[in-house]
Amino acid sequence: MTLNGEKVVCIIQGRMSSSRLPGKVLLDLAGKPMLQWVIERVQKSQLIDQTIVATSSDASDDPISEWCHSHGYNCHRGSLHDVLDRFYGAALATEAEIVVRVTADCPFIDAHLIDQTIALLNTPVDQSSPSFTANRLPPPFHRSFPIGLDVEVCSMAALENAWKNAKELFHREHVMPYLYEGTALSTTAQNTQSGWSKYGFLVSILNYSQDYGHKRWTVDTAEDLEFARQVAKHLPKDPDFSWLEMLAVIKAHPEMEMINAEVRHKTMKEVDERAK
């Protein structure tokens, strides 16, 4: 279904040349590639109209393109390091009016959280509509959901503005920081914070009632992958389980969190040295 008649497209960002865990998006997780986990869980969303994988046109990402096409999934290819340009191209190709950003290293992404974040784009703040919504912002901002449940949503107009005007490397590599950089957030409703960004975008952030922001459920290192594989042994085979079900599993097996406890999460302004 659409949101107020606007086409909602989820763009899943992934590449093979990860600096900390090369090839991670196609590595096996409980019998299927991690990318398949992400796609299947995204497709449980009630508000997303279309899903597309955005990888690079570099030869190193041929396996992603080939895997997508062989499994019937849409795939767009663009710049390796200018991921904002790649996203903009994927959004144009799908005629998106609302863009949802998810990364291919988040196999436990939650469709209900995705829908909540999309719906927040349609929730006015002081009679103004947000241009960007998310369920977290990267360090140095605070977060309440586990790392690996990350969803970012923006209007096509906001994405085009960023594409035209963002100049910093971290703006281009991380796609949407231009929209939320410098935002001073204040609580505007239960579990919601909002504020105006440095460049004049209204930002709304979905929070959880408890703080689980220290938990690491993304896959960016070998330790993360081992954590994910151990957790997956205890999860339902159907991809429709919720993040709260996963949280219950981890609370029942707290020793699993020690596997990747020492992995440091990247900050907003960190970029791949190869892009410089």
C-alpha cells in the first residue's frame, strides 16, 4: 500500500568490498545469504510498495547483481563510494516518492519498526511535516533501539536536495547525514523527538520506552557474524519474527552478547579511507 498515495520504495544498500568483513552481504546465515534475510524481512512491511537492492557498478559487486537477478529481486547499480548518488539513481529508477534506507548488513531489521518510521513522516510537528525520520541517529547522537534495526526515511524532494547540495565525503557515503546533521532534538510526543537540522530540514526520531541502544545486532565484523549465527539458531524459521522476540532470546542467552561486545560502532563522520 502507499502512504497518502505516495509510492514508498525501500532501497537496501550493500556491497562486497566491506573494509571489516569483505563479502559479508552474501555470507551464509542459517542457510541463506544475509542479504536474503534483509530482503525477506523488509518485504513484511505493510507500507513499502517496492524493494530494490542498490549496489555498485564496480566489478567486485557483480556477485550481488547476479544473485539478485537469479532470485528475482530488483537491483540498481551506481557509484561505489558516492552512495548518495547511487541512492538517488535507484530512487529515480523506481519513481519513488518516499525513500526508505536500510543496509544489507542488518539481517534482523524489523518490518513493524520500518512501518512506524515511515508513518512518522506523515506525523506533523507544530503544523510542519518532517522531511526525514529515523529510529536512530549515529554517534554522537543517542539511540534507544539496538544497532542493526536502523531505518531512515525521507521524501524524494529531501533526497534530491541532499544529492544536489551535499559536498562532504561523509554526506555522500552515508547518504542522509546532510538531512539531519546539526539537529537539536527535543521531545515532541511519547517516544518521539523532533528538531530542525543545520540545513533546515524538520527531523523526527522514533525512540523506544527502554534504552537498548548499546546492543549490537548488525554484521560488520567476523565477531558480529558469529553472534548473528548463534542467535539465528534460536529464532523462528519464518522471517516474520519481531525484534522483541529476538530480544527475549538474547535475554535468555546473555552469553551470546559477549561474542561481539568489543566491536566499536562507527560515528557519523567516519568514511572509507579508499574513498578519499
